[in-house]
Amino acid sequence: MRDDPIDGSRPDPRWGAHSVYPVEPDPTNPLEGIPPLDYPGAQPAKKKRRWGRLIVRGLAAFIVLFVVLVGWLAVTAPLSKSLQPPTPPSVTLLASDGTPIAKRGAILGKPVDASKLPKYVTGAFISIEDRRFYSHWGIDPRGIGRALFRNIGAGGVREGASTITQQLAKNAFLNSDRTTGRKLREVLISFWLEAWLSKNEILSRYLSNVYFGDNVYGLTAATEHYFNCEPNELSISQAAMLAGLVKAPSKLAPTGNLKGARDREKVVLATMVDTGVLTKIQADGVRLATPRPRPAKLVPEGTYFADWVLPEARDTAGDLAQETTVTTTLDRRLQRAAEHVVKRAGLRQAQVAIVAMRPDGRVVAMVGGKDYATSPFNRATQARRQPGSTFKLFVYLAAMRAGMTPDDMIEDEPVTIAGWSPKNSEGTYEGKITLRRAFQKSSNVAAARLIQKLGPAAVIKAARDLGISTPIPNEATIALGTSTVSLLELTSAFAAVAGDGYPVGARGIEASDNASWYDRLVGTKSAFGGKIRDEMLDLLSASATSGTGRQAALSVPTYGKTGTTQDSRDALFIGFAKDLVVGVWVGNDDNTPNPGLSGGGIPARIWKDFMQSALGIAPPPPPAAEPAIDDNSTDGNVTIDTGAGSLPVEGSIEGLGVNLQVKKDGTIKVSPAPDTGDRPPRPPADQADER
């Protein structure tokens, strides 16, 4: 009997007795090359094996595809997501005293359980949106065919065929793009939801998140908004009206289109009769619904402060499922004071911005422009403008860090640095002066000489340490504030000096006690050190009380710096007193010049006006009046009656060019002192020399 197969192959001992592999033709074999005999039944057996292999492979491919599809759905369409609101819920911002100051976001209601609602409530939605909801598996072939037929007859899309399950899939997981790919994903997710959720769960999640117009999501929020009641208290007409809104909620909202909402309500009532939810007699007895909106709380949707703090508020609140409230750092009294001073500032085309904060960065008032309704652009946080001479804060801080003092001398004379020749704005120069005097008069050439000596890197480091994050070029011109920065960051830098700790991060939410160890580590502040901070306070005081910022001087210790940019395009005053740090900017949105505008003018006066109101302090006392002269005096002396009665002491004082005598009866006698010819030199006049 032949061991080798007749087709020219032989068994392979490596793989078993019945396995074969091809061999070279044997020329001595007389049967070599003769085709194998066609045994009966041999060919059908091969076909059966081939079909069997195809079936097995197809089944394996289907299983793999199914596993991949289930994995994709589990990742992209987790069932828990269908419980989440389709849009961020509203956040109500509260002032530091708990008073609502702004509300932003959608109005979301609590989830509902469809099984606990009146039958006519769920029946109204099912009748108009998906009458075969309980009999299909996510899609409705009959509904698709009906919609297709009607749309072809109408010559366009007039009717949809999405089931409630498909609407839930779209609202919870997809966008509103009308593409084939999106529709296919919608169908797959619908099957997925039907496979894992009960009909009651699908209906409950749909009713909890569907949009009803007026920025209202969910049945609970809609019933409260439109009818001031709970879902289980809805009447038949109210349920029919709400169900009718789902088709076009923005267009049919009864608060703006009562007629349209009622017309749609009639359609819903008719479908409720068709589906057996109501009898014809019941439907005929229904009176059309009349909205009874819940009284709205008069809380503005937006303010400059609210726009700025909202992202921080949402981060603080975490993942929101319902409306929430967040307490901010805003002080309503100080906010009203800031808005009031802006109104009475007398600005014409120019805009204004104010930031008020505590030394630790808590923002207590913010004005981003003259009128939020006209222009919501926040010039305090969003605008990047040149700071002018307020940037000299960092130049002089670098100098103090390098070991210089306010009493060190510097040349107030023209200088040229790498082809750059800055000039004092008034064109006056005083020769060799102290750093205190240079900062007081805001000498441009002195600041240029300092950065030439220190190097731009030292100034940039000082600015970065105090929290300036915007780009700063590595060049000498930055000494005069040629880089751009926001008013908020600049005010925060001055707050660092006020609080003796840097950097200061401006914030609108109270600091959380649950900060992570990393946040605590990187959030550690550095102190200036007593000597450097005292020297900076010395400079800032000289500027605010007797220098370019003297119009901002208060009756309490005042610290600050003016800033004016080229051609008076921007004018600033930033300073602090007691526990309040305030920055003021004035300029045009189009960056055009403002002739005559300077930081020591309108900004300084706005700053002073606000600070007097905020701190509850009186204006500085006016200069003392000239003493009354007794014309009856015969000895050339002057007698002044204080009106205060007897003084507890008596004596005389000599000096300052006069002899002053205080008598027991309370009178003060002033007589000229002998002329010794020794008069103190007159101090140089202050120059508002800054850019």
C-alpha cells in the first residue's frame, strides 16, 4: 500500500502522521504527473470545510468587533454621563456678606423619577415625542419611514424621527451636528442605553435633562420656572404645554410666545387622545395653560467682577450637578464706592478701570469700564497696556536689593544707552540728586542710569518675583514701562510691598483650607526683609505725598506711584494706605493720545476720592489761616487769642524767625525775631516729570 499521498506529498513526521508537505517529483515513479483520481464525495467535503472555516472566521470577527464596540461605548458613552446635566448649571455669586451679586449659567432642576409622576405627565411627552417608546429598542423604523415619507412630500426636513432614547443619547453624549457619522453614533448609543437601562430609567433621565427654553433644563426646573409648582402638581394643560416646548424650546417659550406655546399645546392634547392617554371628552374639557412664573430674583447676570471670578468659582465648586452658590471676596460697600467715583470723575471719551484688593490679594472691588452694559470688556483684567513710570517700582526694588539706599546719589542728567536717549518729560534736570528725589519726581534719566548699572535681568527678576507674568524684553527701555501688563497684575505687585510678601496672586474666592501639599509648597511667599521694605516704603511715600502723586495724598500715611505713557495714552496711579491697595487706569480703548492726561492728575484724584470713601477718612486739613493781627498793638507784637481759655503751661519759643509766648490767660504773643541773616535754603520745586 502506498505511504505517500497520490498528489506528490508525504507525511511530515514533525507535525504528525497525517500532515503532509510538498516534495520534489520522483522521475522513477511511473505514476508521477498523473492527476489524482476523482473519488466520489471528495470535492463536497472540501467545500463543507471551506464554508465551515468562513463561518468560524466571520463569527470570530463579529465577536472581536462586538468587543471593540462595547469597549468604545463604555469609554465614550458611560451610563453615568446620562445622569449629568448637558450644560453647566448656574452659579450664584455672593458678596462677602452673603448678598447675591450675580448669577450665571443654566437653570437646572432636581432629577425626576418618571414612575412617580402622574400618568398624563409622562403620557404627554411620550405621545408627542415617541408614541412607540415602550415597544422599540432605541430606534423606531415605522417612525423613520413616516418621517421620510412626509419630508419627501414637503420637499425638505419637516419632521424628525428621533426616539426619546435617541434624544437622550444626543443630549447626553453628542453634539447637534447633522452628519451621517453623528447619526450613526446616536443609533449605536441608543442601542447601548436600551441594553443596559430600563424604559423608566431612560424616560427619567430624559425628562431630567431636556431643554425647555429660557435657559431652563429639566422638568423640575421648567415647572418651577413657568408654573411655580412641582412636577407632580402639574395639571393636564400644563403638562401638555411643557411637552410641546421640546420641539422648539427657544421659539415656543411661553414667557415670550404664549400664542405659539398654546398652539403647540393643542397639538399635544390631540396626540394624547390618539394614543389613549386622554379621552376626547377629557381633552375637550382642558383649559389652555397660563404661565405663572416664579418671581425672579433681581440678580444681574454679569458684572466685571463676576466675569472675572466665575471660572475660579466653578473650579472651587468642582463638578456641579445642580445650582450652587459661591461666596466671593467682593465688598459691596467698596464696590459701590468705586462705581460712584467713576460716575463723578467727569470722563468723556476716555475709559477707566479700578482694582481694589487687600495686601493678601483678595479683590474687594473692581470696575472694568464706565458701563458694563455698553462694553463688558474688562480693562482691569483683560487689557494689556504700558504701565509707564509705575514700572519704576521694579527698577528701584532691584536697586535696593543691590545694596543701594534712598539716600544714594545719582545723576539727573541726559544719558545715552546703546543709541537710546531718554529724556525727562518736562525737559528739566537737577544734576546730582538722591534716589529718593529721583523717585519722587519720577526722573526718567535716573531710572535709565539705574538699569544701565544693574542690568535689565535684575529688573526683570524683580518684576517676576512680584508676579508680573507678561513678556518683558531684555532691554534698558523697560525701565520706563515699555512692556505691557494688566492693571490687576500691577496692583498685585504693589500689594506685595504693602503686605511684605511676594508674590501676591489676585483672587476673588476665599482661600480654601483644603489646599494640597503641592499648592502649599509652591504657594509659600517670600518676604522682602525689613530694610528693603522700609526703603521701598520711603520711596513710595515721597512720591505720593510730595512728588508726582501728591494729589493722591491722604490724611493717613500714603504710598504710591504715578505712571504716564508716551503721548499721554495711558495714565495710572497705584498705591496703598492702611490695609487697602488700589490701582487706577485711565485711557482710550483705541490707544489714542489724551492731551494733558497724566498719572498725577485724574487717576490720582480718582484714587484719592475712592480711598477717602473706602477708609472713612476725612480730606487732609487745609493750610493754616494767617493769624489775626491786633491793630491796637503799640509794641509791634502780635497777640492771638486761642479762645481755649487758660492753658496749663506758659513759656516762650524762639526760632523759625519768630518769638512765640504763651501766657496763663490762653493768649499767644508772636513777635518778629531778630534778623540773623541765616535763612534755610528753599527746597527745589516738585516736577511732574514722568513717562
